[in-house]
Amino acid sequence: MSLPAGVQITLPTPQGAEKILTKDAIAFLAVLHRCFDKRRRELLANRAKVQAELDNGKPLTFLPETESIRNAPSWQCAAPGPGLADRRVEITGPTDRKMVINALNSGAKCFMADFEDSNSPTWTNMVNGQVNLYDAVRRQVDFEINGKWYKLSQNPATLLVRPRGWHLDETRVLVDGQPMSGGLFDFGLFFYHNAKEQVARGLGPYFYLPKMEHHLEARLWNDVFNLAQNYCGVPNGTIRATVLIETLPAAYQMEEILFELKEHSSGLNCGRWDYIFSFIKRQRASRNAVMPDRSDVTMTVPFMDAYVKLLIATCHKRKVAAMGGMSALIPIKNDQAANDRAMDKVRQDKLREVTSGHDGTWVAHPALVKLAMDIFDEHMKGPNQYYVRDDHVQVRDTNIRDPKVPGKVTDEGVRDNVSAALSYCAAWISGNGCVPINNLMEDAATAEISRCQLWQWVKYGAKTASGKTINAAYLKPIFEEEGAKVAKLPGISPAHVQISKDYMLSQVQAKWPSEFLTSDLQHHLEGGAAPAPKAAL
């Protein structure tokens, strides 16, 4: 196949993906890149500027220049798209064929097919994931493996797609010599091939948007949507997008983000694990922001509670969904007592969400769908809770960045972070982005929290409850011990464990933590270009 002028793809098309990487689809990707990549890179540079201001002591706050948007009572977002009025339980996961079928058949209202944090972005994964979604949209995704047939049900969940965040490049596709945005690649291929088909089937092209840090990043997505709809002949306002509020700066701009996307918006989501990661990373220069064990940073600690209350109040003020967070617990086999305790934690988490006013929640495993559904069915009688309004919610800027979290740093907590970081990174480099660790289905966010906490504890000389100072000398034997365990796990290459150990040890001793481990490690994947030299933020 000849490529459009100025486009280079550095790896061959995977077998069976010829219907995805067509010349016309790639031409559309080139249009997206040429129209929007310059702005994307400028917005990423603005993140570095904000970080420098934070490092110099300027706190985050609500933007004075957008106060009129927050105070205007009249504007609202678009009505829910077909299939999105009731989102009480959503299941998430990567885009491999078996997962797509099982998730769509799970009984959940919606399935978020993930090209981002629960996916390792190998070329094969990214392109074959598009094949699987193309086939799922057309109800032709059935397949057989090891003598077992997987077939799509008659009433599958509504499909939403999460492309990669603005920070990630698709290094195997070059336009005019520059790698294109991973998010534009994921969005562009899915939209080009499936938008009209979804509309014809009575639904629409629906997306989750990750990792944004400024309302102008939402404006960029809105401009992408407008161009895409016009280019492909889809009516304006057909797209719906839910934004994950999973960075500390975005928590101060929730209404502005909804405003930028309002004709395409379908709500906000509490991306809780990435939010904790961002909370630590953006306040990296503050000794007062040192966190205790990861397990102590729950949804009820002050800064998380403030974030949840503000998100629900903001969404219901503008008549869109306020989605709750992920339950990463998975069923525990061969230990009924442990499984009962785990399921009780899920019940308590989902009960807290629905009684707080959330319109839906996330689960990571099909076995949890009914449990979550039963709780929302009992406490949410209508399709959503947009009517639940508390106009007296007062969340101050200081509440959102309040670092006070009760708890301790323990030797067990340190070891858990080392284990999670190594296990996930080694699996990710090996091509798996959705990893069961200690009865939890983990994605990149867990590894990111673990990485940043280890860095933070070393940076500020934290001591464990047993009195040990956390430094490189303390951590190195733990990395060796946990690395040896990870190397024995199925599907993990010892070489990838070594890469992960070297990377994590360099990170915990760095002046500042790197922005994203997925950006740092991407060059280890098939066809990944070596990372360009860059200064830390």
C-alpha cells in the first residue's frame, strides 16, 4: 500500500489489519496531526511552566480569568447520547478480542475499551485493538480459541473508547518527520472507521479522555471532534466524551473543562489512582505533601473527599454524569474468607459512591458487575442522579491540595510499592498492560503511584514505622528480592525485570520524578524509537 505524502509507518501492518491501516484512514490521521500537533506540544510545554511555578511556591488555585464561566448559572452540557443516560456500572479493560467480548457481554451498562493505562502500546496491541473494536461495532467479533467459542450477546454494553493521553506519542507513525500523537492515532482510526456505523446502529462514537491538566487541552479535543465530524460527514454534536479528572491541576478546572466540551460532554470521572499520582508529582517540591503507605490514601481522606464532592456538584450543576472510580479487586479463588472480605470492600466502596451522588461506577472484572449493579439498583431508582444537587458544597482551593493524610510509612508498604512497580513495568514491557497483582487488577496508575511514593520517601528522608530511613541503600536489596519473585511469574522476561529494576532505581534517586513511566519505557516496545533527550519538568 502506498502511503499519503509525508507519512511514514516504521513497522509492517499486522496480519488482518489491512482494513484498518487504509490509505484514506492514514490520510485522515495526517490531517489531524497537521492541524493539531503544534497546539498539543505547546500545551505540553505549558505543563512544564505550571510545574516550575509550583516548585517555586506558587500554589494551584481556581482560575480568576474563568470565574465568569463557573458563576454563570445558565449553561449546560449536551443531553446524554443514545445508550448513555444510564451508566450505573461500567467495566473497563484492554482491547484484546477475548476481553472485548467478555466485557460487552458482562451485563454492565457500558464498556470502556482502553488504549491507554490498561494497555501496553505495542504496535500489535494498538492496531489489532482497532481491528477488534471494528468487528465488535459490526457484531462480527466472535472467535474460537482452544476449542471454546466467544460470541457477542444480543444486548451488549454501550461501547466507549479511551485513547492515549496528550503526552504519549505514536512513535511508529511519522508525519512530516515527526511522531504523531498517540491519542490522535487511537481516536482517529476508531472514529474514521466506526462513527457512521455506530450512528446507524442507534448509538454514537463515545470516548473517555485521560490525563488532561488544563481546560485548553479540553478545547483542543473539542476542536479535534469538530474537524473529525465535518471531515467524515457525521453531524456536529454526535460525539460524546467523558473526561477523567485524574490530575491535580484539572481538579481546579472541572467546570471549565465541561464548558470547553459542552456540546460533546457526557460528564467527568473520578480517576482516583492517577489523581493520587498527580497529587504527589505536582507537589513534589513540598515536604509537607509526603504521603503514608499507599493503602492509607483512601477516598475518605480530606483531599480525596473534597475532590469527589466538587466533581459531583460540578457535574450535576451542568446536567452530566458524575462517574465514580475503579474497583480493582478481583475474585480470590481457593480462599473463601479472603474473597468474602474483598467483596465486602467492594460493596462498601460502591455504597459510598451511590449515596454520595455518583451516577455510575467502574469495575475491572465481570464477576463484580452484578455486585455493583445491585447496590446502584437499590439506591438509584432512576437512570442517573443528575437531580441530586447540593448548591451549598463549599470546596476551597486549599481543600483540594490539603496533604494531611493519617497513616504511617511501613516496611510492608515500601515492599508493596517495589513489588507493584516492578511487576507492572516488567509485564508492560512484555506486552501486557492489565496485570493481576495481589488480587487486584492493576494498570499503569498503580505503578506510577508506587514509583512516585518511593521517590518522595527517598527525597525527603522518610522513616518507616520501624525506624529505618528510606534511601537507596535500604531499597536496593528489596528491589533484588522482589525482582527475583517477579522474574518467576508467567509471561515475564527476566531481561524486562532487569530493565524495570534499573529504571526504578534511577527514578528513586533522581532530583525529580519523571513525568510518566509509559513515556520513558516506550522505546523498549516493538519499533519504539529511542526517547529524545529532555529536561525533567
